Amino acid sequence: DLRGDFSCERVPALTAVLDFVRGRFFVDLDVKTDRVDLVVAAVVAADALDHVYFSTGNIDYALRARALEPRLRVQIRPDTVDEYASAMARFERAPEVVEIPQGQLEAMAPVIARNGQRVFVNVFGLDTQTLVTGEPAYAPVYMAGAHILQSEFPHLVLTSLGR
């Protein structure tokens, strides 16, 4: 029942969340605000540079974030080889992670991997397929060059990979 009184609930500060997850996993911090300065300041204040990726589809945000904190790990989201090449030309130090559409794995993953970057792919469609068929469909994505899969069901991904 969602009609209850939730007035006592508080959304934690980003620094508190980053402190809580320290040592448990990496955070893919999906940044959509133009207040990049505040996000970077929170990551630095939480001493979270070792477990956060500043992820954005906006190359200007990524460049501003990296200028504010050169040690910040960055993840960008180009959709094509040309967008990727254009983005790489703008970075002094390449982003550590590149998120690409699953359909672009064959074209983009080898180029990204040659540059020493990690390939990130959203597999929500495969989540649905796996739930419907009962057969995990994730291994081919790894075999095609993905390093990181974004899934609603990480336990299914891990199980399908024997982990």
C-alpha cells in the first residue's frame, strides 16, 4: 500500500551512498545534470575515486568532470564508430569505459579494446529473453567483446558465466 506516510524517509546524500558501497562494488554514476562540479565534488569528498565511473552521454560533461578531477574514471556512450572516434579526439586521457549499443559490438568492441578501454553493454533485452525462455543469453555478448554488462538480473548473468 503506497498511501502510507513516508515523511520520515530521507534520500541519502550521494557522499553517504558512495561511502556505504565502498569495498562492495563499483558505481556506474549516471550523470545527467549540468552541475558536474557538484557531482565531482561529492565523489572526491567521499574518497570514491577508486570505485566510481562518471558515466554520461554528454561528452562536454565528461571533459568538464575530468578537468575538475584528472583522476576521475569516465564512461562515455557513443552510438557509432564515428561518434567514438570524434569523442576520443577530444580527450587528453581516454575514458576508461565506453558504453555502446549491443548491436554495435562487432563494429566497435575491437576498436575500443585495442585502445585499452572496457566495453560496457546494456542487456535489458537479454534479461527479458532469459526470463521468458529460461535459457541465459549473456555469454555471446561477452564473446563478442563486452567486458561489463548492465543487467536487471546480475545473478542470472553471473550464473550463466559459471560464477
